[in-house]
Amino acid sequence: MGQVQHSEAPSDSVVEFSESVAIAADTARVWRALTVPSEVVVWDTGVAGPIEIASDYPQPGQTTRWRYELGPIRLTLHDCPVEVAEGKTFRSRIRLGPFGFDETYSLDQRAQADGTPGTQLTAKLLLWSDVRLLGGFLTRWIGRPTAASVVRHSLEAIREHCETRT
């Protein structure tokens, strides 16, 4: 598979944020939703399908490409898993258009009120743009609001997917 250079985040224009959702499903179910490509394309409203993906995805060091649609804009999302701890942590370096992301999903098994297993899923993102001169502006005023909205919708979509499909 081809290698894409994923630059380090420039420290002066990085925005960090996180979102979290409680899911009425165990961590194994949520992990499958995050890591099985055929499930990702169901819940992730931006992912239209894989372009290049390894059969043993996700593994640290892989480079994966997905077709991504942000409204009418068609892009290629470059996904490079960095840390994969099954059922616990899935961290990737992502390139999408002019933006870079360090995205970490953390899964925490928690019993629900009725005693059945549940999962607290948290997405933490570091966001930046490599665009010279305008990078900080793009990150703060365009990238962050767009990314935060996409992450909120994605977490809700994962929740719905895991709670309605076994």
C-alpha cells in the first residue's frame, strides 16, 4: 500500500477537543463498529467506502484510504492507525483536505442502570492545517466547528448503530 506523509501538528495552530457518548452495548460491539470497514461505511455518514484497505485493518503503521463526502465535496481520507489496543483505544493520524487530525477513540466498559454492559465512547481530536499563513484561521474558524459537528454526529451514529444492530 502507498505511504502518505503525515506531518506532525504545528504547535501554534492546533485545536484540541473531545466528545463522548454512552452506548447501551458492550465494548466488543463498539470496537467492531469502529474497526470493521463494512460497519464503518454504515454508520459514518462521511465515509462512502474504502479505496485501499488492508485485510487486517487496523494495525499500527498501515495507510488506509477512504472515499469521503463532506456534503457536495468529495475527498480522500488518509487514515494511518498509530495505536490499536483492542476494545480500549484506537488512535489514528488522519489527513482530509487541508486538515490533519490526531484522533483517539477511547472505550470504557460501564454497567448501565439495569446492570447490562454499556460503553462510554470518547473521541479526542487534535486538529491542524498545514496551509501556510491561513492555517490557524482555517483550523479555528472552519476546521474546528466542522470537525466538532461531524464528531458529535458520528458518535450518535455509532451509538445508534451499536444499539440497533447486533
